[in-house]
Amino acid sequence: MLEGKKVNLRVMERGDLDFATECFNNINYWGEYEPLGAQKSKTERLKALDNPPQVAILCERERFIIERKDKTKIGFMALWLAQPSRMMEIGYSLIPSERGKGYGTEAVQLIVDCLFLSRDIARIQAMTD
Ligand SMILES: CC(C)(COP(=O)(O)OP(=O)(O)OC[C@H]1O[C@@H](n2cnc3c(N)ncnc32)[C@H](O)[C@@H]1OP(=O)(O)O)[C@@H](O)C(=O)NCCC(=O)NCCS
């Protein structure tokens, strides 16, 4: 668990699937600029969590839940190894009601510090849709 002043990041687990399904199947979560995410049932998401695609294993993809300090789940942070391999990419989003309160800034600070301190990488990047 990565602990900040406003938010924590913790590895996503099976118990987070209801939250993930609710968010990822909601058009308002994706917003007007992001492509709508794949619509999947909780059962399908559970299968994917238990049997990650080969590409996810090769890319060392990890997904974290962004939580407020009171443990309320407010979003997701994903990271994966990009090519060339000393480069990581991150992607993140919050539920609409929790945007614009500084949580995204702190979540990025936490993951960037953690990645540079724990891995031999030269660069972290994020694309904006
Ligand atoms: C993008 C996102 C994660 C930022 O997290 P956040 O907690 O809302 O952002 P913060 O409150 O920490 O603000 C960070 C900065 O981004 C700016 N910002 C936030 N949302 C913005 C928006 N929609 N458009 C322009 N600027 C924005 C803030 O003004 C702030 O700027 P400042 O540091 O100069 O004051 C969050 O707004 C979100 O989930 N948005 C919808 C999904 C999305 O766009 N995800 C990225 C897809 S590539």
C-alpha cells in the first residue's frame, strides 16, 4: 500500500470487482473524451483477473485502487512496462464526484516516487485521451 496525505493506492483485489464493474460499465465514468471501456459483467471481470492475458503478464501490468483516507474507493491507477523496457506508462481516472480535489495529483506523485525508487527505469509517461 502506498500511503499519501489524501489518498492511498493499494493493489486491486477480487473484493474490488463490484466497484470496477460499476465504474467501467458507466458511460459517465469514461467521460466525453475517453473511448467507452469494454462492457463486461462481474463474472467476466473475475475471469480476466484470475487469467490475465499473456500480454498483461509480459507487460507486468498492475492495477491499483485509489482510496480516500477513509477507505472510500474513488478510482484506479494502472501501470505497465512500455517499450523500450526502461520506460513505464501509467493511466488513471477517478469517479466523477471526486475529480478536481487534488486526489489525482497526489496519486500520481505516489506512484511516480514508488516506481523510480523501486525499479531501474529511466522514464514514466502518461498519454491523455
Ligand atoms: C484526470 C484526473 C485523474 C485528474 O485528477 P483530479 O483529482 O481530478 O485532478 P486534481 O484535482 O489533482 O488536479 C490536477 C490538475 O489538473 C487540472 N484538471 C483536472 N481536471 C481537468 C480537466 N478535466 N481539464 C483540465 N484540467 C483539469 C486541475 O485544474 C489541476 O491543475 P493545477 O494543478 O494547475 O491546479 C481526473 O480528473 C479524472 O479522472 N478525469 C476523468 C478521466 C480522465 O480524463 N482520465 C485520464 C484519461 S487519459
